[in-house]
Amino acid sequence: MDKIKLRNDIILLAVILAAAFAVWGVIRLAMPAGRYAVVELDGKTIASYPLDTDIRVEIPSEGGHINVLVIRDGKASVESADCPDKLCVRQRPVSKAGQTIICLPHKLIIRIDGESGVDAEL
Ligand SMILES: [Zn+2]
């Protein structure tokens, strides 16, 4: 009798541990990949880049103009652009869901997308 009870306890413990690990694993996996820099040109989404991967990409817009989007250390910013006002270049890097970098002359919006509730706590 006692042996069976002990075995059931071990199984129960194993199930709880497995569930805890699964939840932890999902959170770990979901967090870095949970946020994206979404690029919108003239109101249309043309690309999105995960914030956990460092990249440097040229975004062409109407009239042969260019904005250089850089993602580094989980933050997105415009490194350079040939727009007249350079407001997008001067904007601080964005990393939180809902933050945007806007280049009005090029009708370009770089928006951070993802679960906003998660990164508020962590
Ligand atoms: Zn600009």
C-alpha cells in the first residue's frame, strides 16, 4: 500500500515539475520573439523584424528614398535617411510595444508590436 502511495506521489510531483518547466520554457521562448519592429509604408505593412535579431536594413520608399533601419540590443532606430527633416534619425531607439518612429516625408512608420503586458513587469 505504502509503495503505491509513494509512487503516485512521485508521479504527481513529476507531472507538476514537467508542467512548471513547460510554462517556464514557453515564457522563455515567447519573450524574445514576442516583439517585432513592423515597417509600414504609406499605411501598408511591408515588413517586420524580430527585435531579438540584430540587423541593418535599407527601406526604400517612394521616389527612390531610403531609411536605414537598425535593430540592435532589442531596440529599433533609424540610423540614417535622406529625408529633409531627419526627424526619424533623431528619434530615440524604440523597444516597447506601441512605440513608433515616424518619417513623415517618406510616409514611413516603424512600430513596435508585441504583447505590451509582458515587458512592463520584466
Ligand atoms: Zn525621416
